[in-house]
Amino acid sequence: MDFELTAEQRLIRDQIRQLCADFGDEYWREKDANHEFAWEFFETFAEDGWCGVTIPEEYGGHGYGVQEAALIQQEIARSGAAMAGTSITSHHVFSAAPLVEYGDEAHKKRYLPDIAAGDVMVCTGVTEPNAGTDTSRIETFAERDGDDYVVTGQKIWTSKAQEADVIMLLARTAEATPDDRFGGLSLFFTEFDRDDDALDVSEIPKAGRGASDSNEVWFDGYRIPVEDRIGEEGKGFRYLLTFANSERISIAANAVGIGQAALQKAADYARQREVFGNAIGSYQAISHPLADSWSKLQQDELMVRKAAWKYDNGDDAGAEANAAKLRASEDAIEACERAVRAHGGMGYAKEYDVERYWRESMINVIAPVSNEMVKNFIAQHELDLPRSY
């Protein structure tokens, strides 16, 4: 593979940088402090046509691959938007993927053009409080009732549920069996009507991503039309698993972008701040950790590109996607911490933004799957070690 960006990819990167230039650190700092959804940013992103990055052209999208989607996410994070910005935009790329791949034609036409146009907000309901990483323990149940499914249960950490118009939902339509723990799980792409009494949404206060809400969602007899099920009943987890690697690649790209933003802030400060008559960047206690983090993030960026290239070319990208997610997320936290340290006491001040990057980088080590589970995957599948869970 060629690690150089194509001319079209460079154009995409430049256009995203121009878009993000109008939404700098001050904008995201204010949104974070006030816990306000960044509608202005999202609407500009949508008006410029980026909500349909991976949606096929026949439904109003661009038809790009994970390489381009990851590049966009990295540049948004790098602009200072961090995870708040990418959380607002990434679900339109990746939550729609199962519908693109496995939905029937009528289902696609019902939702994909509006998603590509940015006319609807998408959220995802997979995680549950009693299941966590073990998706086989999902309890939310969708019982068939004529032409509808009636959904009862709870989801947690559902991003953008305060604004969403549609949801990609994973729910049980049959109990699991000893021979197939993931059987009986079905996937839906359907309306998300907060005015329905059978639906309740409650925001979760959290450390970072103040500009993008995370929520608990309760379903109490919420009705979903049968035609809003994706593919066959009981195969939802298998459909979802198809796109797990693309999500890990996206998270890795986000992490690289946040780390790069933090390093740039630290280097700028280290050139200007003088102590004992010299710029602090001249002291190796400051410069060496930043140089070390720069080199790590360079390597991580190449890992992301390799994983995305393999994914788009139909190769098995599991090891590369997991390794990129593991390394980039850990290296980004380290880079953000080093940026805070380089600022000294001012690193703890909100006006310098590195504390916000630091807070937002933490989510990448625990979501969408923890780095401990990533290490389990690598140990089992790449080192042929016994399964430990």
C-alpha cells in the first residue's frame, strides 16, 4: 500500500480543515462549559455535504470508504473539537453502515437520503447497564406483535439521544441458547420519538464531551414497524460485528487527532513561555516528552491508514484495527497529559484547552470496547494464547 494520501484525500482534508477553522477552541470551550450541543458546527458540516461520507451516491452520499471517513474524524479532533466534535459527526458515518449493507431497498430509501443530507440526527442503542462489553447478555426485548415489534428494556451511553430523530437499535427477539449466545439479537433502524410516552431519555453527567450528550434510554412498550428491522431476525449481532473494525479505526483516528492538537498547544506554549531566562522548550524535561509523543502519534497515524486500507480493500483488518485503537488511545492520553505538564499550572486552566483534550481523550481507552478486551483479542487471535474470558 501507499501511505501517501491521494489527491482527493488531500482535498478532503483541506476542506475539513477550512470548515473547522471557523469553530476554534473558544467555540468548543464554551460549548463544553455550558453543556450545549454544537448545532452550528453540525449544521455547517451537513450543509457542506459531509454527513453522507460513506453513504452510496445513489442515496445522496459520497460513497467513500473508511480511509476517508477516518481522515475526516482525525482532522475534526485535531482542530480542537476533540471527541465532542467527532461524536456529533461519526454516528452519521458508522451507525448507518448496517443499513447500507444489509437493509432492503425500501428501508434504505426511507432513511439514507435524509441522513446524507444532514436532515436527521442518528443515535445508536447497543450498550446496556447489565451487559457492558458482553453483548450476549443484552436484555432489551423486541416482541413481535402483528406488523410491529414492541420494545421493552434499557440502553445506556446512547450519544445524542437528546437530539436524535432515528436510532440504530440492537434488541433481543428471541432468548439466547447455550449453543449460540449471540443468537436471537436483531437490529433495527427506526424513528426515535421522544414525545412517545413509551420512550424516556435521561442525560448522564460525565467528565468530558460536554458538547455531545450521553444518555440512558428506557423503552416501555415502544413500537417499531417490522419493516424497520435490518435484514433477518436474529442476525443483528452478526450484522453489527461486520463493522466493529471500522469503528475501532475511527476511534484510533480520533485519538491521533486529539493527541496532535495537544502537542501543538504544548509546543506553542513551550516556545513562548520563559523561565530562568529561557523558553521552556529549550529544556529537555519539556522537549523530550513532547518529541516522544510526536513520534508515537506518527506511528499511530500510519497504523490507522494501514488498517483503513485493508478494511476498504476487503482484507481482514481485525488485528490492525484493534492494535491501532489500542496504541492510539493510550498514546493520545499520554500526549495530553504531557501537554498539561508542559503548561505547568496553566495546564489546569480551561483557557488553555489542554485539560479539555485530556478529559476527552480518556473515553477512547474504554469505548467502544476497553483496551483490556482489545489485548484479549490480540492475545487470542494473533498469539494463539488460550481465551481468558
